[in-house]
Amino acid sequence: IRHLREGMRVARQVLNTRPLKDIMREEIAPGPDATSDEAIDQHVRRTVKTDYHPVGTCRMGADDDRMAVVDARLRVRGVDGLRVIDASIMPKLVTANTNAPTMALADRAVSLMS
């Protein structure tokens, strides 16, 4: 929330400098009256969503990684016969679209199961 609040403040500063200031009519949301941390936080909680594909909900990791749900062979720990083969096993968000890495994971999964 803190980062998004600060991002909102930086965006306002940018929009209030020329040449943008000359062409911007008004701030629509959250509106110019929303200046306190609480008001901006409320707007953020109400309107912000991820712009990225979620990853890491079933993160893959080493055997000693207590947060890792999936092992290096894409098997769910503690569940026989179940693998996860999608972006949810990526421990961290990649710096590009998740499509190609997910396709690479699927290709690797095929070779692991053959």
C-alpha cells in the first residue's frame, strides 16, 4: 500500500508539471481532495488490481525450502501423482510476460514424465 500511495503522489507531481499540466483538465480518481494517506490508501484498496500474472502460489524450490510446494520435478510435496505445471510454480515474477516461461515449463514437464 505504501508503494502504491507514493506512486500516486509521484504520478500527481508528474501530471502537475509542464507540458502535461497544460493539457490535463482534472484528476478524476481519487480526486484532488484525496490528499491524506488514509484517503489515498482507501482508493488503492478499492481500485487497484495486479497488472501481472500471479505467480508463486505453488512455488517450486529446493527440499529445504519450507515455502516450496513443488519440487524440482514439478511434483506436489506430500501428494502422490500430482504435479503443477503452470506459472504458479515460479518463485518470483519474471520481468516479461509469463507466457514463454510457462510454455518452457510445460515442455520440461513432458520430458520429466516421459
